Amino acid sequence: MEIATSLLKNIARKYGTPTYVYDLDRIKHQYQLFCEAFPWPTLRVCYAMKANYNHSILTTLKNLGAGIDAVSPGDLHMALSCGFNPSDIIYTANNITDAEMDEVMAEGVLMNIDSLSRLERYAKKYPNTPVCLRFNPGVVDGEHDKIKTGGDLTKFGILLEDVDKVKTIICNNGLKVTGLHEHTGSGLIKPDSILTAMERIMSIATRKNFPDLTFLDFGGGFKVPYGPDETQVDYKQMGIRIMERFSRFTRTYGRQLGIWFEPGKYLTAQAGQLLVKVNTIKHNRNRTICGTDSGFPQLIRPMFYDAHHTIKNISNPKGKPFVYDICGNICETGDLFAKDRSLPEIRENDILSIKDAGAYCYAMGGTYNLRPMPGEVIVENQKASLSRKRLTSRQLIDLIRRESFDITDADD
Ligand SMILES: Cc1ncc(COP(=O)(O)O)c(C=O)c1O
């Protein structure tokens, strides 16, 4: 069930704008759908917390039994502080330092290593320990070039053809490879990409003997519909094919293995929205500009990925439609949430809801132009509560003032 418009208006009134609103019931529903689509006895859903690290969302997913895909020390410590056990977390960072590796190992978290060079350093420092290996599946897919992570043009993963070099490092240092991993991209468009990538990882597992293997991790990338022409992929149907193929693989392999996935978008994107207030309507010859109190640093997907986000005028849903450029308050021409968008008449002080903003929106945010990030409100059982307060501009300045930091104390 959608959050009622009256509740959204109350949230805007009570907590001000811009404010992110997250529907925890929707996240629970998405998690349940995901588990139903992949009914494997040892399925592990490691939520890609890079999508949204809000603590209420993390806690909700933890209570449902999810694990975590973490990609930075910040992710790691946030997950631990929300009660995830180290054994629930896989650490899949890219281009890390030795200090970062040591920090992860000190917490007892499984490292997912994505280069030969890092594997060598890891092996020297931590011989005879369990490790996961991230391979580049050589499959190119994703809903935008910037989020395709497989294939020759990306920086991720160990090349499949380097598996013999991997074996040498493993054997020389007694490493226990407990997992093999791949992540093809975000918002996979081609229906068979995930199956092709799986084939390649399963083939390595079959051809090269990794006696300590306990799971294969096929990453995230499960699409949600953003634009009006996009439909929801039938993951139940796809799950049947994936489960059938994986079960055939484990029979040939000779023993049961866990199947892991790392969905981000699928769990949270549709559960979030950003409420913004219109403060300016401007007619620039043949364009009507609708100025709002947020901007691209607070929701960057339209500017960064040319992403479409549905926008609703919740103050005047039945108004006569007009065409608008929905803009932010940042000093950049590209600061647009939508261009040439037909919406019910927008008036100054109307509240707009920017939909599907639960993944890679707040989490990719910043404070460019020194505007503090929006607050975050959660809704559960149609009841709203504040999850994180918006900083005032003065509080933001207190945080970033140069003399607040002693660089010699910085821990990374
Ligand atoms: C390693 C890894 N796993 C999982 C994900 C989650 O992807 P998505 O949010 O598209 O499911 C990402 C994001 O691109 C990723 O880099």
C-alpha cells in the first residue's frame, strides 16, 4: 500500500522540506518477494548498503535476517553499529589500502578481494584464512554506462583468465577460498546477463578445485522500473530458471553450496521518496521553470545518470497539466530533477514528491553549495517518525570548519 497523500503532507508540514520518506513496510515486502523468488535453503541476501545506509532501514533488514555487502570502513562500522554480526558481512571494496584491509580483518569480516595485487598482499599478511574472490564475469550490462561493472572497460574484479595465477597465490599461502563472487552491474537490462555471469563463475568453481568453497555470490543488479515505459522484471520467473540452473550445478559439483545475492535497488528504491517544496515559478519565454528547495547534491541520479524519477504534485494532484522543468536551488545549469515534464499545475508552496528515491539518492548525497542534506522520516504501519534530523546550515558549518579537525588524528 502506498503512503497516503495526507500523511505525506503532514510529514512535510511537521518536519519541513526537503525530507526523505522511507516506507519500511515496502522494504519488508521487497525482501520477502526476493526471498520467495530464490527459494534456496541456504540463500543469503547481503543488502548492498551503499544503496541506502539509513539506520532504520539497516535495522529493519537485519531483523528480517539479511546480511550486508559493505564497501568502505564507514559502511562496515555503520553495519556493526546497527547490530549486524561480523559473520553477516561481506566486504567488497575496490582499490583499498593495507590499513583498510587490516581494519576489516580486525573486525573478523570476510574480505572479497578483486585484484591479484591485493590478493598477494592479503595472502602475505593473512595466510591460512578464509577469503572470497571477486571475478569480473566479462558480461556487460547495467542501466547506464556508469554502473556497468562487468567487462573489459571497468575496473572491477579479477579476470577469469587469471584464475591459474589466483590458484598459485592461494596454494602458496594456504588461503581458504570460501566464496566466489561476481557483480555484473546495477539495473541489469538483458534478461540473461545474470545467468551468463553465473555460468562463468560456476565454470571456474567446477574446473578449479577450491576445496573450502561454501558459497557463490552473484551480486546485485535487480532492476526496478523508474520510467513510465519500464515494467517490473518478473523475478519470480527468473528465479525459477536461476534456481534450476544452480541446483543442476550443485549436483554436478557434488555438494551443496550457498547462493548469495547482494540486492540494493530492488529492496529500497521504490520505498523512498523525496518531498520538496516549490518556491519559485518562472516563465522563461517558452519554458516554465519550477524552482524547489532541494537540488542535485541531495538527489543526483537525474543529473548523474540521466535517470527518470516520477514526480507527483501532491498539493494539486487534479490540476490541469502543464509542462515544467523541475529544478533545484544549486548554482549549476544541470541542476534539474526533470526536464519538459507534464505535471498537474504547480503553484508556489506546492509539495512535490520525487518517487523511487530510496536507493542511491540520499546515500550519494553531498553538501555542495553548503546546503545540508535533507532529514529522513520513516513510515511503518502508516505511522511516521523521524529517523534522522536535517542539520541546520550553522550545524553543517560547525562540522566542516577547518579548525574542527586535526589532520594528524584522521583515521583514513
Ligand atoms: C559489488 C556490488 N554488489 C551489489 C550492488 C548492488 O547493486 P543494485 O543496487 O543494482 O542491486 C552493487 C552496486 O552496484 C555492487 O557494486
